[in-house]
Amino acid sequence: MNRLFPAAALLLLAACSGSDDQPGGLTADEAKQLDEAAAMLDANAVDLNALDDNATDPEG
């Protein structure tokens, strides 16, 4: 019995191995959607150096 337990434990542990899918992996469609969203954010970004003083000074 004592000799069988480690072998059984190893077999059970091997049965718990993960699948080929990586957690957090993206599909090609999801990657494309993320790229498009990043491009939209970049297009809407404002360069802080391009702002004039009146836009940042509420009393000006």
C-alpha cells in the first residue's frame, strides 16, 4: 500500500495537466479588434505640448 501511494499520486497529478490552450491567449479576431481600438485611441489623443496657455489657464 505504501509503495502504491506515490505512484498513484503521480498518475493523478499527470492527469491534471493543462490543455494546449494558453490562458489569456487572443484569437486573431480579438487581436484585430484590440489593434483597431488602440488606433482609435491614438487618433483621439491630444499632445499636451500643443495646448496653448489659455486652454490650461481658467482665468486667462
